[in-house]
Amino acid sequence: MENHVDLSSYKELLVFLTMAGIVVPIFRRLRISPVLGFIVAGVALGPFGLGRLADQFALVRALTIGDVTEMAKIAELGVAFLLFMIGLELSFERLRRMRKLVFGLGAAQVCVCALVIGYCAYALDVAPAAAVVIGCALALSSTAIVMPTLAEKKRLNTASGRVAFSILLFQDLMVAPFLVMITLLSATAAETGLARQLLTTLLPAFVGLIAILGIGRLVIRPLFNHVAQARSTEFFVAACLLVITGTGVAAAAAGLSMSLGAFIAGLLLAETEYRREVEVTIEPFKGLLLGLFFMTVGAGLDFARVVAQPLQTAGIAALLIVAKAVLLYAMVRTARFKHAAALEAALVTAPAGEFAFVMLGAAAAGGVVEPGLASQLMLAATLSMIAIPGLAWAGMRRTQILAGADASTQLEPDKGVTGVAGHVIVVGYGRVGSLVGDMLVAHKIPAIAIDGDSRLVGRLRAEGCKLGGDIYWGDASRIDFLRRCGLSRARALVVTMDAPKAAERIVEIARKERPDMTIVARARDAAHATRLYELGASDAIPETIEASLQLAEATLVDIGVPMGLVIASIHEKRDEYRALLMPTDGPTRQRRAIRMSTRIRKMQRGRSEDARP
């Protein structure tokens, strides 16, 4: 039986995956955002690049992107996944803490930049509706490039990084209203009348929004509870994809954007114990789909226009960067930030962003903006985005020169990322981990707890976690998960799991990530403790030894030995055992392990004899 396969159906997918395997490693090695690589690849392999030669050469036709429309349908999920991740990072507490920056400075940036850019467009004989859309679209910055760039350069926890994040956050919140605005300004609205269009657009959107929020609150958490109890990675991935695409499709059916539906899903999951595990699970999908989105954007750009009108297109990009940078600098300085922080934040957020493509594309499709003008503005936006890594580097260097050794440009770690600052991460929150947590609370040390038992985590969250941080469900043996829990800023890591292999894996990856961090691990016996020390544990506590020491302490105190002498001797014995457990090579380690086991047996026999009446 013959199997007929239409190989052309897979061509765009293969081209994209090939570019993902080539572009990302090269651009990461050059310390440039892969987003720019995908845009460049899309331009080169799109119908306006090498695709112009597709009809003449069969090999070129096989290596280029022919059907951009089909790719765009899937690529839209990239923006939806991005907004879902943004929703996951939000919380009411975080918004309350940053309300002045987000809703003050962020709102001022969007309003002022949109007004200035829109007025300039209107002054150049652009229609009023088109000028409004252009102003709003170009006022936004690139979250997909700026945030990874700042994170890679470790600038997120500086004053400039905090300002940039606040501005980007408010911009992301405004994307959905802007898209609704474009729908209202479209040609359909002009034909049917604004009042009727408002009714037919906003009423279903409002009903759909309420339905998504209501049903989401009732369904999403029980769904993840059910999936987590199955302990299946595949089902958990499927549940994440179902929630994102399901809410996105529901929002689209209600006349809203898929991105807004995904954003709401992120908000609903942000307050649950599954938040960190969902972030780690979705991150690869978000990266790939965003890459596909930017590659599709690049494929739709005709850089022949840049060659035909180089000064005009490049001039628009340069004027956009300069105008936004000046306005942003003035507003940040007005917010009483120092010159260095204001300059760096202004430079990094001055270029246009990825949502300019979404808004201008929708405006062109709806007849609000003339397609040729929209294409030229998207080209200018692309040129400005390409400059982001260079502008970020220049801003950082200028900040370092101006600030010198002055630490005032630095702020405390962002508590919105981990929930706490200078915290302790406790992996395993059963009977041992909960006691560790109680002692941390008693000494007012904030902590984050992680456990793989969804019932336990749900019960503790329902009772009200008393830690300075929060408790999450997830797999702590994944370094990405630990990073999401703030491993880079943690004061210490405590591993209390009773699964030896899992504990060893966690200690190993945490030590590689943080060579300077204190890592305390629970060990099953002396041999396991030695193995944990080999993997990088600062302290490994064998259950048998600690139980024996505590029983010996109780025995000595009960028979009348002074408490001070007992405590001193117990500490001395503990240090002796720690020295014996430290790893060595070859026969020496074997002899130490045998000697340690013999001593423990003798101590246990002596304890039993002392306890006899």
C-alpha cells in the first residue's frame, strides 16, 4: 500500500527548526538576543529575500519560506504564550508594591510617547485614526528582547532594571485594550456605525471575559490538582497547553485576542502552588513559538524598501529611538531617579517592540493604516529593535562610569521574582522540612518551600503558609525550577528529601549553579552523607548519627552530667564525625566508612545500656 506524503506541508516547519538549531546557538555565543536572529532569518528566507529566486531554482525553493500565512496562524500562539508568562509573573501584592512605578511612570510613558508620536504622524498628513494607532503601537517597547538582555547582563535588580521592568509591565497590560481599540477603529466600525460596533464588540467581549474568569477560577486549580496527583510529566504539559490554548480560543470566540485570554489564564495560575512548575514547563514552548512569530514577522518584511528609501526608513527608526529616549529620560528623572539609572532605562526601552507588528498588522488588515505605511513602520521598528543589545551595552557602560563604586544605583533583589529577599529554599516539606521551616520562622528568616506532594502543598496553602515566602509544588531536581524559585539570590538551600538519588541530584545541580551558597542536606546514613559532601553539600546530616547524638545528650543530662559539658561534648563529637564523613579517595574512604559504622553501633549499644533501669 503506497503512502503518499506531501513533503511541502513540512517544509516551513523544517526550515524553522533548522534555523532554531543554527540561529540560537550562534546569537547566544555572540551575546545577542536570538529574537533578532529569527527576524534576520525570516527576512533572508522569506518571499522578499531568497524567496524571490524560488521560481528559478528548486534548491532555493526547498530552503525558503513560501507560505507565510500558514505559519502566521501558529505563530500567533507565540504572543499568547508570552502574555501567559507575563500573567504568571504578576500578583496583586507585586502590583501594589510597584504601583507608583507601574501605574505612574509606566502610564506616563505610554500616554506621553503615544501622544507625541501620534501628533507627529498627524502633522505628516496621516489620518487621525491611523495616527492614533501608530502612536500607540510605536510607544511600546520590546519585552521579548529587553527582559532577556537585562537578565543576561544582571541588570534586572538595579534601579534602571526596575524602571525598565515597570514600564514594560504597564505596556504589556495595555496591549489588549489597544487591540480592542483597533477593532473599533476598523473599516467594519465605520460601515456599521460606532455605537453599534461598540455594542456588538464590547458586549460579547465583556460576557466572554466574565465567563473566562469565572470558569477559570472553578476549573483550573482542580484540573492541576488532578494532573499533579497522577505524577505524569506528559499530562502536566498537556494540561498547561490546554489551559493556554483553551482560554485563548475562548477569548478569540468572544471577540477578544488570544493573547488576552492567555494573559488571564496566567493571572489565574499566578496565585497557585503550580506557578513555578508551569513556568518551567511552558518556557521552551514560549521560546520556540516566539521564535516562529519573529521569523514570520521577518518573512513578511520587504527590506527592498529600505534599500529603495534607506534614509527615510532608517531616519524613522533613529528619530523614534531619540524621541522616546529623551521623553523617557525626562520622565524617569522627574520620578527622582538618578541620572545614570534614567539614562540606561531610557536607552533600553526607547526602541519599538514586538507588539508594534501585531498592532500595525491588525490595523493594516482592518483598513485603519495604509498597508504600505504599516510595512515601512514595521521595517523601522525592526531596525530599532536590532539596536537594543547595543543600546543596552552602551547604557550599562555609561552607568558604570557615572556611578563608579557608588552602590546607590543598586536596589535590593526584586521580591516579586521569588516572593522574598535573602531567603532559604527548603526542598521537601514533610515532617523534617516543616520543622526546619518552623525554626526559620522563629528566627524571622524568610523561606520558600518546595514539595512534590500536591495534597500536602494544597493543604498547607489552604491553612496559610507561615513562611516568609511561599510553598510550591514541583520538581526541584530541575535547575530551571530552582532558578524560578530564586536560587541565584537564596541565602541557603536545605534538602530534606528522603529519596537519596533525588537529594544527590539537587545538591549537585545547585552547587554547580551557586558555588558560594550554603547547602545543607539530610542524609540517610554515613555513606550517603559522604556522597553528598562529594557533590558539594556544605553540611550533610545523617539521620542515624544525629539520632544517636540526641539520645546520648538526653541520657547524659538525665543522669546528672552538667548541661554545658554535655553540649560541648556533643558539638565536639559532631565535628569529629563531620571530619570523618568528608570525602577522600580510595581505601581511606572505605576505612573511614567502616570505622564510622562501628562507632555508631557502639554508641547505640551504650545508649541502650544507659537507658536500662
